[in-house]
Amino acid sequence: MMILNFFKPRLPASVTFWITISCFLSCNLQVEARFSLGIDYLEETNFSILKGKKVGLLTHPAGLNSKGISTVDVLRRTSQVDLLALFGPEHGIYGNEKAAVPVEDRIDQRTGLPVYSLYGKYRKPTANMLAKIDSLVIDLQDVGVRCYTYISCMRYAMEACFEEGVQVVVLDRPNPLGGIKLAGPMIDEKWMSYVGAFPMPFVHAMTIGEIALWSKKVSGILNISEKARKAGQLAIVPMKNWRRSMTWPQTGLTWIPTSPNIPSLDAVAGYPMTGLGAQMGKFKHGIGTPQPFRFLTFEGKKPAELKSALDAFHLGGLSFQIRTFKNSAGRNIDGVYIVLMDWNKWRPTELAFYMMKLSARWETPSPFTQAKESEITLFNKHVGSTAWWSHLFENGAVCEPQKFLTKWDMDSEAFRTRVSKYYLY
């Protein structure tokens, strides 16, 4: 069941969907109406989709309404919702847990509610976790990158809920990289994992609600039976007046850190630019400084050498500045800061693959020929392309990212054609 309009709940799902979208489009044509989030729209409709139901909530610190009030508190304060449990993704519901570190179940001291960790002993909610609820509300802010684990968490939660007959209600949020830019390789099936849970490009241009709709409608994305997928109940509470071309500042929202190393919009843009490029070798990408994912250093190379090498690639939309930042120990670090000069010319993942080229050029032996099997597996789970790994391994310093980037652009456009029917905006 797909409910996207609460004002005509008796209409068939497909009809309801199109009425909602045309309403939003006509509103946008008439006047530049105020943007609002899925949680705002849920409040606006007096929580009608949740009335009479026992509710669980999967969220984190960025799960706030447009007034800055936590979705936890929004649901707790209304008499329309019976909130019984909280579910936490990687980094926990308060976002203070370290990356890749398991989180334990606990009782939330602030609310007294049980908090079930979906990044600890279990990644997928168990039948026992879901036994006392009728609906699981998901309010997670994604960053628009395939390997960021919140969309993986949503997928596993959807699978469990559909298998147990629990309704999933996704409160939609903007993709901070927008709804147009696609970039990077598609993921090969053999590398799919919790850091690559959907068959999509590295930068995917979808909202979390659109991903939920796509994975519900298309066979084979969710790892459950066809019977469970088709019977599964999914309700998406959409944003109002979000456009695919919108940047985050145009929404009027304040960026709330989604995880410890994504404290700002600078870091959001930096994540697809440098995250893959610093996985192997001597590149560091600013973790522990005020500019995570935007500040590059390379062991044994002076900032001027690094800047010169990066400038020589003539990467679209980017420039590089020699800067000094303090690290977490208070020590000054000299390096190269990445400036995003032109959003339209920027290719979000391009820099990462040229960083790999430099690593192979500057390190002897190449880190890619000396990697352990576990490192190779982790690298490929993030990057996703066996063909790129083989090319990098065999050619090293003379590898050519551009032909791969061109192919990936074509693959991304083919992906857009396939999934655009599931776009909500």
C-alpha cells in the first residue's frame, strides 16, 4: 500500500500518487510556496496515517522538523501517536557513536523508551523488536551517497517489517547533493553489502522516500520473498515544494551533523570527492581537522607539490588552496583545501579516482598491488567496480580514470531512465 495523500485515503494507491504530485506541481507553478519536510507534512495532516497504531521510530539527531524540534519529541508530544520504541542506526539515535563501532540496545534516559540498535548485534530488526508495534516510522537524513549506511539501514528495516506485517512510514527529506547529479560507478552484485545495499551509482540523486518507493516496487532489490514484498505496507510522507534542482541552502534548513565526520555541508560535498580516494595509500582527507573530507595531505609531499599535481588534472568546478588547520591534538597541519567553485561543472566523484592515480604514482610499491585481501574487499565494497580495480591494479600510475568516468556517466543516465518513474518530485 502506497499512501502519498492523506486527504483522499480511499483512492487506489496509484491514483493517490498522481493526485499528490500534480497538486505539488500546480502549487509550485502558482507561487513559490514554502518548503516543508515529511515530518512537517505529517504534523500538518494531524498524524492521520498513525492514528490508532502502536509506533516505533527509526531516527537520529538530524531527524528534526523545520522548527528544529526532534521527531522523537514531535511524536511523543502529540496524543495522536502511541510511540513505544526507538530504533537507532550507525552512530546511534544521538549521533555520538563512532563510525563502524557496534552500538548496544539500551533504555533512553531522556524518554524512558527502549532503543533497539540496528548497528550492533543485529542490522535487521528482529521479530521481537517489531512485535509490539504496528508501524515503523523512518526519519533519517541521507547525504546522497550509496555507501552512507542510513539508506542500508532503511532497506533492512523495510525487509523485516514487510516480513512481519508491520507498516513502514518514511518521512521524506532532501538529498543535500540535489536530485540531478549522478556520479561514480554502479556497484557490481558481488560487492553489495551494508555499505552498498542498493544497485545504484555512487552518487544517486534520489531522496530516501524515492529509494523506499523504488525498492518496494521493483522485484529483486529487497532480499525478501515476492509475496512479502508485494504485501508489504509502505507509506511515504512527502516533502512539499522541494525541486530536484534545489541546493540545501534553498530549503532554508540548518544542516545538522548526520554523523561525527559530516558536521557541515562542506563535508557533505567532500564525502564523495575524497572518501574513496583516501581508502588506500598515504592520502589523508581531513578527518580530525575542522574540514573533514575537504582537506588533503599526502605523507612525504609538500602542500605545494600536492596542489600542483591536482591542478594539472584540470578537474571541473574545483580549485585547490594551500591552507593550515589544527588537528584534534591541536597541532597545525599544512595541506590543500578543496574549493568547490562551480556546482554545474563539478563531477562529485572525479577527484577520488585521480587521488588513486597519484597514490599509485607516488608510492613504491603501489598500495594497490600490496593490499591485503581484506583491504581489497573493503575497497571494492565501497567503490563497487571490479573493472576499475583491475585497471588500477594493472596500470597504477598510468591508469586512466577518464574513460571510466565517461562510461559511468552513461551508466548513470541509464539508471536515471530506469528509476525516474519512482521520482516523487
